[in-house]
Amino acid sequence: MLYPSIDKLLKVVDSKYSLAIVAAKRSKEMSVNESYQLPLTKYKNQKNIGKALEEIYQGLIIINNDN
């Protein structure tokens, strides 16, 4: 996976752990519901995990750090 890079993603998300959890959940949601926030032609990645990371990087997924 080249886009988005881990360095860019960590500017959006506070930890690698949070990034992995959110990306996995969003990827699963994409697989089950086939729901995407962008038209499929706008994604650079073909796999859902890459698409989820793109959405996180673009700010389409809001991560709430409140516990």
C-alpha cells in the first residue's frame, strides 16, 4: 500500500492502534453493506482496507477519542 502513507495517516489519527481498529471496522462495513463515501472511480486502492484508509485520510471518517 503506497497511498496514503502511514506518516500522513498518523497526522490524522493519534495512534497506529486506533488507525488499525477504525480501518478494519470501516473495511468490514464496506464489505458487508457495499457502502462507499466516494464514487468507486475516485479511490486509488482496489481493496476495501485501502479505501477505508483513504476515507480516513480525507477526513470522511471522524474518529472520536472520547471514552
